[in-house]
Amino acid sequence: MKWNKLGNIFRPEAHLVNGEPLNFAQSPQTLVFDDFVRIYFSTRKRDPINNKFFSHIAYVDMDKSFNVLAVSEHEVIPLGELGTFDEHGIFPINILKKDDQLLAYTCGWSRRKSVSVETSTGLALSTDEGKTFQKVGHGPVFSSSLYEPLLVGDSFVKYYDGLFHMWYIYGTKWIESDGIEPPARVYKIAHATSADNVNWKRDGKQIIADELNADECQALPTVLKIGNRYHMYFCFREAKDFRTNPKNGYRLGYAYSDDLIQWTRDDAHSGITLGPTAAWDADMMCYPHIFEWHGNVYLLYNGNEFGKYGFGVAQLEKTEA
């Protein structure tokens, strides 16, 4: 794998939604059309009551050269009602086109008192080519369970060989506050399958080996089949001191599989690294998304400060057959 970076293609502060400048553009994920690509992302808005953030979904349409054609002027999907799993935000949203359906898997989150957040996966449908999505129900379709009792989210779904395959993260523990930082969460990547997109069979195990240590946090898996091999990109970081310390911040990880079951981690051959000093992606790379369009494979990702400066794209170099 070798990627050529094409640059920071979307800066959120340059655009308005509902008359206000965009704040962050996190976790870019695509819906591909013939002549343009719609890229969904999560943006932030402060609650005037407590000054905390809500996360909303917006999108940008781009042409084949990744020039901006249009930016959504409304929220793509509303946040949940009082007490629901997505009351305080949706981040990220993953889109799957299956037959005549357009499905969205949402990571809804809500604040908690003892720890910062709880997450689950919701399901929504669109009937207007992805401009808006309507929730199937007020509750999650995939959530914490008997053997995964903590947060579940970042669901990425593909349809292979007659089955829906979901890669997702699940919390393994919360680390007690040290008096300086709040409790820190640890989460890993797992896999589930479904025949009907509602009832999911979980493998119930971590599928990507740790590189840093047992408390490594792994997030936002994205999978694409190229030839006969499945390729996964994800991001990983230390559990603590990651927000302002570049040494502990997110990096992109890479793994491959020939059967969707056994995955070999091989970060050394991910083909992409941090940018040069002072670049928008010099300190952090996170929230990757790989997709194919007109015979090319692209990788979207966020850079420094978790998407504050928008997202960039890289193109996979083609190799001789």
C-alpha cells in the first residue's frame, strides 16, 4: 500500500450551515455518485446552557478533483429526544447503499455523570439520495450487551457474500481519574455479521492486535476489498494524555485479511505517515475512510486536533497486475 496525499481538501470554517460557520469536520465518510461524491462528516455546536458540544451530521458534495460543489444547509439527521441514546450527538455516520435502499449506521452518544459518554449504533434510512435520513426507531440497533457492557460504536458496514459485516469498537474498561484527567476509556475493534441487518451475531473478541500496549485505544475501522484481499484502516492512540501531546495522539493503523476473520496488523506497510512539521496533519491522523471511485482508491482522514481543520484525501498508487 502506498498513498499519495492530495492535501487538505475541506476546511470547515470556510462554510456556513444554518447561517453559522462550521466547527470541525470529523470522520468523513462517503456516498458515491457517478459524477460527484457526497462526504458526510460530524460537526460541533455548543450548548448555550452548559457550553458543552453537540455533534451534528452535515455533508459536502465534491467533484472528481475534490472541489466543493455544495455544502448541506441543514442537519442530515436530528439528534435524539430527551433520554435517548443519541440525545447529545451523532458521530460518526456510515452510509451503505444496498439494492434500492440507502442505509445509515449512526454512532449516537449521550453524556453520563460518572464517565463522559456512552455510545450505541443506530439505523436510519434515506429516500432523497442521502440529503436527509429518518431513524428506524428511537433506540439503537446495536448496543452494549452481556459480554460487551461498555460503550459500542463506530460501526462500519459492508455487504459481502450474502451477509452484512460490521466492524465496530467496544469498550473494555474505564480507567479511574488521576485527578488531572477525567476517567479514560479503552476500546478495541470487533466484528459482527447479520443476514437481515437488524439481528447481529457478534464474534465477541478483539480482532486487531495491540501495538502500543494493552490499553491502546482503536477507533473507526474502515474496510475495502481490493483484488482478493480485504484491507482495513483505523486509528489508534494512548488511553491518556492524548489531546495535546502529539506523542500519544492518534495515528493510522493498517491490517489485512483474506477471509474477513483473521486479520494481520501491519502498520509499517500502511503506506501513509504524518505530515511534515507545521502541516495540518503533522501531529495527528485519525478517523480514516477508504472508498473506490472511477477505478481509483481514496483515503479520507482528519488531521490535527481531531478534525478542527477539516479533512484531507490521499490516492492509492496503482500497481502492475
